[in-house]
Amino acid sequence: MCSDKFYTYILLTERNTFYCGYTNDIKKRFEQHKSGHGAKYTRVFKPVEIVYFAEFDTKSDAMKHEAFIKKMNRKQKEFLISQFNRDELSRLSLQKINIQ
């Protein structure tokens, strides 16, 4: 699903931690994380599912949103995730993608 859009996303890991990143192909990037070819963090803490994403027109905006999220504490991230419309995942065919 490579497109002219960019995405900031949050993954939930098997250790109940969050990983935040950005990409222009969210489905492919999630598969990379699951297969151990993503970030170093997700090689150690395997991702379970995408729990949040936001779509942007520019890479710069996606990167800024990623930086904003990374400055949040866990409680703030949990609130952001709780406000996320889970129907958006199905729009990208990502509903409950997990490693099992």
C-alpha cells in the first residue's frame, strides 16, 4: 500500500510496550517489524498489533507527529490510542493484524 500519503503509527508489543514510527506503507512496515527487519526495538519486543495511526500529506508532518508522540508519557499515549477510531484500521485492511 505504498502511496503518496505518510503515516505515523503506534504498535503494541508482546511485552505491552509501545513503539512509534512513520512510513509511507504502513502494512509493509508492520510486516517488516513482525519479521525482525524493522527497528532494533521491535526485534527485541515483537509487535502484536497496530493500535493507532494518523495519515499525513507530507513526510515532514508524519515525522513531526512521531516526535510529538515520542515525547508523551505512557498515560498520554494510552489516551491518544483510546480516542483513535478503530474503524480506520479496516480502511487500510489492518483490522487486528497480529503475529498469531
